[in-house]
Amino acid sequence: MNVYFISGLGADERIFKNVSLPDGYEIRHIPWQTVRMEESIQDYARRLARDIDASHSFILTGLSFGGIIATEICKFLTPEKLILFSTVAVRSELPALYKLAGKWHLYKFFPAFSTFLRLPFIYWFFGPLDKACKLLLRDFIDNNDPVFMKWAIKQISVWQNEQAFKPSIRIHGSLDKAFPLRLCKPDYIIKGAGHLCIFTHAGKVNEIIRKEFDEVD
């Protein structure tokens, strides 16, 4: 069975390099595509979904913003299961600051305000991180697309989804600062992990995946 992975904002398939699937499952990465600023998240999700072969059973997974996109895809395609890493399932789980950014249109100031962000803060915000994850995150930052970033930040802040897709499995780090645990309702909590638990705590994540995929069989 194909398992489709959508990475987080500004990231690519390398964030999933430590993921290991059981026999019988194949990883398929859905890459980000160039976006138009006035494009809706629904239309963008439909474009990404063209990479999914829905004629056969499949599983869909998304990390962070990729999880939001995956949730939108589930409104017109039906996977056997949706797996969400380090993300929210409905608007009510968004931090208040994110909602205010949408209400006050603060996303319009990106990337101007991003120049004030420094690596120590970014490492703290996404951490705790190991050395390999810091190097990968630095590469993502150095090669990000400002247009896509600005568009995505807007989409997160104005996201209106009110109904979570089922069946879904949610995996979340206990120290996640991007989407704090206190606001979310995950099925699995990885203690001591931050927003990028899929990379830094892949061993524990893989154990959960094996358990869940056994139930799909």
C-alpha cells in the first residue's frame, strides 16, 4: 500500500529520512509546488493531490503545515487512515497568536519580520534538536521560497476547518512550541520531543507506525 507523505512548511522529503515502514508499505513523497498568492488552500490541496493514486487504497500523512494540507485533501479523497505529525486538526487548536495574525493580516509583513529571526531562536522554537536536525533545518531556512512561506503563513492563520477527519492518528511531541500540546488532542505523545519529533525521535515514531499499520491490515 502506498503511504503518501507531505512535509512541513519550508521543508522537503528529507525530514522523513528516518521513517521506516513495515513490509508491504511504500513511501511516496508529495513535493510542494509553486503557489499563487491568491490561490485558496482548497485549490492548492487539489493540485497536490494529483500525485495520489486514489484508484488503490492508500494512507496519507502530513507534518505540521503538511498535516493541514492533508486534512484538506481528505475532504475529497478518502485514505484508509490519516496520520498527522506535530499539527492541528481543527481551527480551535491553533494558538491565539496565529488567529490574531489572520484577523489583523500580520502575514502581510512576512518576509520583512523574518529577517529579525535568528538561528538560536529558530532552534529553540523547533527544538529540542540534535545536530543532524539543526543542519537540515539550517538548509531548509537557507533555501526557502519567501512567496510560498508568506502564502502558507496566511493559510494557517485564516484556516477555518472545524471537523477532524476520521480515522486519523495524531502524534505530537510533548515540548512542541509551534503547536503546543495543551491545545491539541493527539493519540500519542512523545515525551521530550519538539515540533520535529518525526526526525529527532524517529525510533518511537516508527514503533507507533508499525502498531497502527498492523491494525490497518
